[in-house]
Amino acid sequence: MIVIDANLLIYAYDANSAEHKRSAAWLEGALSGMDAVGLPWQCVCAFMRVVTNRRLPGMRVELNAALAVVEEWLRMPNVQILVPADKHWSVFRRMVVDGQASGPRISDAELAALTIENGGVLYTSDRDFARFPELRFVNPLT
């Protein structure tokens, strides 16, 4: 399963981002491919939070446009929302401890745990995920 981090979702829709073209092309391929794609709620919410926030730099969109983008993703047959499973706490706790995560890295630990629980590979441009030894991750922009 391909698990997509928020940074790639945001870059794909921010035409002012230096990573826009590569992210948009990669995301289009991932969403239209045959592999299962997992979108963690936290990444969907981060996408919505950033692309609609006019105070942030970059290209921003109206709320209805951002909602339409997410709804388009969710209509794709290979896309599913990832939610914590029964053993989430134990996997999450292990990610926090093994990855020495605290503060803002707690969100990374949760994303790592969701990815591991679902047998996925996290696609991200964030190198901080290297702190989680069990996590398989790929930067599709390199």
C-alpha cells in the first residue's frame, strides 16, 4: 500500500511550490495506478488546513475547491482512508520510543504507526521519518 504524506499532497496542488510539477505528476500516477493508496486522516486534514490558509505563502484555494479535491481522491477505487486499528497504541508507542519522538515528531510517529499497521510504504519528502527503524519510506521526488 502507498501511504501519502501531507507534504506531497500540498506540493501537488501548490503551483508556486518548487516541488509542484514532480509532486503533481507523481500523485496523479499513484492515484490512477493499480496499487492501493492510503490517505491518513491527519494528512487529509493537514492538506485542507494548509491549502485554505491565506496567511501562509504559496498558492491557496477556496474551501469548496479544497473539499472537491479531497472528494475526488476519495472517489477513486484504489483510495482508502487509513484509521487506527486495534493495536494502534502499541505500534504508536513503539514508534515514539524507538524514534525518540516528542513535540512535533509525535505526529510523525502516528503516521509511521498507521503506515506499519497497514503494511504500507510511506511516500514523503520529509527525511525525519528515518528516525523510525521499522518504517519503510520513499521520497518519490528524488
